[in-house]
Amino acid sequence: LARFLDRRAPVSPDDSCAVLAARFAAEPDAMALAVVRDGRPVGLVARDIFLALKTQSPEAVNALTASAVMDRDPLVFDAGASVGEFIDDV
């Protein structure tokens, strides 16, 4: 599965939503950003959900951090797994 991964620098749970907005603007092909603390994934910020939040209340969202808008329970799997193992787990 590793060859299917989109590897990009993660964000910190303490990064502001302004940082997230800048990253999504600078990386238009990024569908999501991993949120990592101490080298371990703790969440995921999906572009479509983040941008939807920003359109509803930009000022309120700008006051938040990544930890407030991230999915705390994203699907996490071993990149070394085979496609069959991944399908079985999902």
C-alpha cells in the first residue's frame, strides 16, 4: 500500500487553522493533512470538511487549532500491508 500513499509534511495539533488554510492553499492537490504529535498520528483534517467549516464561520474557525477541527478517529493502517489485508481490515 505504501506506493498509494500521498506523503506530505504533517501538521501539529497546536497549529492554527490559519496554518491549515495556508497549507491547503499552497497544496491544492492535498485531500487531507495528517495531524501528528511526537511522531504519532493523532488525527486527520480533510480538505472538504475544513473548507466547508471556513465558509460557515471563517472568523470562528480561524480562532481554532487543528486539534479542534480534526477527525480524531481516522482510518489508520500499516503502509506495509498488502491490498488484501487492507480490504479485510476495512
